[in-house]
Amino acid sequence: MQKNDLVTVAIEDIGVGGEGIGKVDGYTLFIKDAIIGDVVEAKIMKEIPLPMPLSVILSPSHTRKAVPAVQTMPMVA
């Protein structure tokens, strides 16, 4: 794996900072905003083990919940 490669990762654990943890080709990867059970696509940002941003959720975990839309209400004076 090299910088800027896109990889598919199955998230198997959660780190102490809340990042999803998965393995690809013997490397342990830390993925922000991923949860156990997700299968995600992520971009390799650096060769050191820092959390990398989630690109796409390919297969969401059964425990993942949709975020409800925020409804704004008009201000009343």
C-alpha cells in the first residue's frame, strides 16, 4: 500500500479514540467515523498509523443508525 491508494476495509474493532480498526494486507488501519461491522473504502493518507478519513461506506454495519435530518424552526420574537 502506498499513499493515496484506496483500500476496502472491514471494521473489526474500535480504538480508544473511537476510530474503526481494520486490517488490509497485514497492516492495521484506523478509520475515522467507521463502526464495527462496516465495510468501507478509505484513502491511505500517510504511512504512519494515524486515523484516516472514511471515503465511502460500502456496506453499513447492522448497528449503524441513520442520522435524522435537522429541522429548523422560525424564530419567534
